[in-house]
Amino acid sequence: MEQHGLPLVIVVAAVSGGGKTTITNHLQETLPECKALFFDDYDFDGPDDMMQWIENGCKPEEWNLSPLVVEMKKLLSEPLDYIIVDFPFAYLHRETRNLIDFAVFIDTPLDLAMARRMMRDHGSSSSADIRMDMESYIKRGRQGYLAMLDTVKLNSDFIVDGTQSIPGIASAIIEKIKSAKEGRISE
């Protein structure tokens, strides 16, 4: 453990299917003294209708992130160098923004993200279920993806090309994280 005190908190954001979980897992396996948290592991109070939430502007403040905040604060007191959080909002939520040291956005083209999401979520789905999901995406879901590009991406410290290999993306992030950590230590 380094002598700077608190672990560096890095959030990894991307559109659905953009690689957040894969890269967070890879970083956790690669970085020393590191723990990871995953947004999807929590049961948050949030919008009941995701499509309506998207139409209303995808406001992160409509999510109560208390369970994640409690866990982040708990990990900050542990002897860690890094806390990696798979988290879709970067600095945009008031409950988490002051806990974050560095926000990464994996910039994955929407067609690639959609293909990954379909493979992940519909491995054994019927063609009718896949068609319904695609219709929902075309009708309203794509708007949410575009909103992320207009908000979360622009509020991130580092944007990495999501078409690279997993090791390539992770290496680029680690290089930036080390620079950020060195800057924090020298302050």
C-alpha cells in the first residue's frame, strides 16, 4: 500500500454493452490492492419506467445510490490502492461525485454495443423476444444511449476507444490512472 492514504476511486462508464463490467473485472485482476463494485449488483430505488426516464432526460439524480455510496465509503477506509466502480454516471450524480477521483468513459460505437448486448442478454431468447428488444431500442432506447454520449462522456476525465482489445483498453486506462495517482500524491 502506498503512503498517500485513501485509495484512488476510478469509475468506468459506457453505454450498455460498451464494456464497463468486462473492463472493471480486468482492471480488478490487473491492479494491485484493488477492489471493484458493480452498479448492477445493487437494487437501487430509481425510475419505474426506464423508457419514460430516458424521455425525461436521463437525470441521474432520480436514482437513490445510497447502497453504493455506503459501500464506496466503507472501501475508502480499507488498505487499498484502487477502488474500481462499474458506474454509468461518471461525475453526474451528487451522491457520488465527491467520492470519485477519476472517471473513464469507454467510447464504444452504438452498433458494437448493441451487438454485444444482444449476445449477452439474448443467448437463448426467442426471435420474438429479440425483435421486441430491437423495436424498443429503435423506438426509445437509442435516445438513452445518445444521452450518455452527450452527458457522461463529456464529464469524464479520460475517453478510451471501445473498439480496442480488452487488454488494450485496460492498458490505456492503467496508464492514465497511474498519471492521475502520481498527480494526487505530489499535491
